[in-house]
Amino acid sequence: MESMRTLNINQIRLAEEGQLLVVVDLAPEEDFAFIYRAGMEIGWRPAERALASPAPRLGGWSYADWFRQILRAAAGEYGATLVIDRNTTWSVPVDVRRQIESAVS
């Protein structure tokens, strides 16, 4: 079995429509275009080069839940472990950042 590849997360932000966007440090020729095959409601937004959750739904999952789902989808479909590091930039409310950080610590 192929070993997992570790990729740093460059940015975590929210789209105008409210989706959680996770920009991964990928080479220009790489993408996650087939992430949908994981069947986990995670999509690839080529213009932003970001993995994306669905838009928030009333009574739906939290951003931390969707962040974990993005991690699971990348691992399952691409064998990639996505990691937050000191260079990750955040463009989310402070409470969302705290929820995501505690979800993965």
C-alpha cells in the first residue's frame, strides 16, 4: 500500500456563500479535482485551488465537522494527510478557528 503524503495547508477561509475553503500547498500541475469520488460532499474549486465544504445548512454540521470531513476525503481519495502549520493563514472568525484547531489537536 502506498504511504500517506503530508501536505501543508496554506489557507483556511470562508467563501462568500459560507463554504469552508481549504487551500493546500500543491504543485501547479496538481489538484484535487476527483475529490468528489470520495462521496463525502467535498468539492474542488479550481479557481481558488481549494477544497470546499457545502454551504452551511440550518442545523447542519459545524465548520470543525466539515474541516474533519475535508481531511478524511483527502486521505481516502488521495492518500494525503493535510496539516495546519505555523504558515497557515486564517480568514475565518476567531471562534471558527478555535473550533477547527481543537478538532484536530
